[in-house]
Amino acid sequence: MPMNSSSSSQRGHVAALIAAFLGWLFDGFEMGLFPLIGKPALQDMLPDATPIVQGQWFTVIIAVFLVGAATGGVLFGWLGDKLGRVKAMTLAIFTYAIFTGLCGFVSQPWQFAGLRFIASLGMGGEWSLGVALVNEIWAGRNRAWISGMIGAASNIGFLLTGILSLGLNASLETVTHWLGGLGLSQASCDYLLHNRGWRFLAVSGALPALINFFILVFVPESHKWESEKKSGATSHWATMDLLGVLIACVAALGIIYVWSPHCTAGNSAAFAVTAVGLAIALWGYLHPVRQYMKRSVAAGSTRSDESSTVMRHLILGAVLAAVALLGTWGSAQQAARWASGLAPKGSTLPVIDYVVIATAIGAIIVTLVTPLLADRLGRRVTYTLLCIASLGASLGFFQINHPFTGDSVPVSLMVTALLLGGITASFYGYFPLYFPELFPTSVRATGQGFCFNFGRLVAAIGALQLANLVKLFGTEANAYSALSCVYVVGMIVIWLAPETKGHELK
């Protein structure tokens, strides 16, 4: 009997890892879609707009996505701590899959932004839930490898977007024939495959919803969370606390609006709204955890000093994530679109696809190695080294590469893209190892969801400043280079955070 129980437990461990791996993989696939399809989609939806206006919408949609991810990280993290990791994870995956698929049928940029926002709620939530579930099921020495797999999985998904796009455009006739075989008319095929097949790629984003059948049947709940539930700790979460998350989301969207092409407010007013909105968003996203800790302390379940430690770790974790994500979304995520402008005018080279593939391959390799490095050198030293390397990779990519001629992509562009994608993505292998160590099981999903995804909100605000940075520094390359200097902040802040190497999860 013990052997059967042990075997069943091991199968549950493997099933949880497979489910979470697939969830992260398709999370990365969904995130990688817009940088790939955004440009052709906006060309179709805004045929008479200038490239500048299309570029502004591109940035706004990315910013809206990041606000949704920040909100979803807290919302679904709250659900995971209240109702369980598995139930919340299935809902998160369903949300990001279905609403990404619906993006294939939009006709206006605001529709794209709205659906992308709802999808990003699930994307932000799935990260924190999957990380909490797998870290709690797989403990001890396995955690570094698991963290590497988490980071690699999302980047494999990102790689798939580039491969699928490249293959789709190389075999449009075959895909048209295949879709016709499924009963679609020629008009429907033309609609889905027009302009690099961006609608078809968006619709394909609905497929991950099928993962939920596997999760509901085979994946066990976290034993650590179940212990918390039996102790009554989960009862300290209250639905009314989510009002703070709603207020934070509205404030964050207000920041996005004042920097959007539709707002006529000047920079002074926009900066003032941004400062106030960011303060309100910080208060609102922290509200559920703050209220939970108050109830827990009042009930005698938590000491007041433990509550203070949790709140301090929330702020530090958010800053560390903000540095990494602002660097990524302000530079690496812009790399493919920026590099496409280096090709000769009228060129049919799929530069975007090549750069997406190169950055994704680099990211897969480096994210696997990063947690192992953190286990050997310690969390603080590793984060510092990642910031230094990311700054160098960003400056190298945007300063070394220039407009080229000929019918092939320069080797220097591909090599620097590989390094940029790999090194700046290294944090996605680092955070799944470090963030779970900052919080107890009772608030782990919400806490790490807040840290990672509040960083996305800061990244959204930073990305909206690109137009101002271009004016200030003269070119996009210089603007992205200037934004990458945010890594210097990370080199300082990490030394205010605790060193958790060798610590067991609480």
C-alpha cells in the first residue's frame, strides 16, 4: 500500500509539473503573439494612419496588456490563496486562451486593446499560480531546476510564435488548402491569412484552453495550501478586499489613457496623473494582502513582525521585478519591430520572425542556467550580475546594429539578438526561485503575483515614455539604450533584499 501511495504521489508531482509547464509555455506563446502580429494588425485596422500613429497604438496596446497582467497577478493570486492553486490556474488559462483567440476577429485597435487586457488578466495570474503550485509540490534541491524550466517554458512558447509565423508565411497555399478542407470558404481563408496571417495566429491562441481537461483530471492540489485551509488561514481572505484591486486597475488604466494618442493633456498634466495614479495603484494592489495580514494578526495566526516582513518583501520584490520587466518591455520586446526597420526599403526579408526566434532561443538557454547560478552564488550576487549583463546586452544590440543592405540578415544582428533575448530574459528563471522564498504559503500566490506583475505596470508606464525619450535622445536606438539604464537601480536595490539561499519554503 505505501508503494502505491508513493507511486500515486509521484504521478501527481509529474502531472503538476507538466500542466504548469504547458501553462507557462502557452503563456509565453500568448505574450509573444502581439510583438509579432501587432504591426500587420494595426496596418489592417488603421490603413490611413501614419507609421507614427500605428506605433503609438502599438505601445498603448502593450501598456494595456501590462496593466491587465498586473491586475490579474493579484486577482488570480488572491483566488489561488483563497480557493486553491489548481482551480484558479484552470480559470486563468481559460481566460488568456479564449480572449486571445477572439483577438483574431477585431476590426478596431480599441477592440484589440480590450480583449488583450482581459487575456492578460489570465496571463498574469497563471504565472503566480503555476510558480506557487510547483514550488510547493516539488521541494528541496529540485527547485532550481524547476525554476529554470518555468523560465524556459514561457520562452519556448515565445519561440513557437516565431516558428509558426515563419512557417505560415512560407506555406500559405498549404494552410489555405488545409483550412478549406475543414469547410472554410475562400473568403474566410483570405480573411484569416491576409497580411502575414495575423488573424490566424491570434485565433490559434485559443488552443491552450484544452490544457484544462488534463489539469482537472490529473493535477493534485498543493498539500501546503490544503494544510493552510485546514488550519482556517484561508478564511482571512475577504472578497470585499478586491475593491482595492479594481480601484488600482482603474488608476492604472487612467495612466495609460493620459499617455495615449487620444488624450490632449500636456506632459506636465500627464506626469502628475501618473504620479497620483501609481500611488493609488500601489495602495489598491497591496490592499488584499494588507487586510489579510491584519485579520491574521488579530486571530493570532501571524505575529505582527511577520506581517511587517511580508509587506516589506512585497515592496522590494515589486521594485526588483519592475527593473527587470521595464528593461525587457522597454528594449527586448521592442527589438523585433525596431530591427525590421533596418532592412532595405521594400525588402521581403522576415526580419521580425528571425529576431523573435533568435531572442527566444537565447532566452531558453539562459533561463535554464540562471537558477543554478543563483543556487551557487546566492540570490543577491546573481541578480547583480544579471543586471550588469542585461545592460551590456541592451546597449550592444541597439548601438551595434544599423540599417543594412543585401538579401540576408546580418550575423551581427542575429548574435546580438540572441544575447539580448537570453540575458534580459534570465530574470524569468530567477524570480520563480527567489519570490516563493520571500512569502509564507498563506500569501505566496498573491504576494509573488503582486511583485512580478506590479513590475509590469511600471514597465507599461516606462514603455509609454518611449516617444518622449526619442525626442530627448534623437533616435529610437538611443531611447531604448537610455531606458536600459534602469538596470543600475536593480544593482542597488537587491542589496536591501534578504539573501535566501539555502532557506526552506515556509
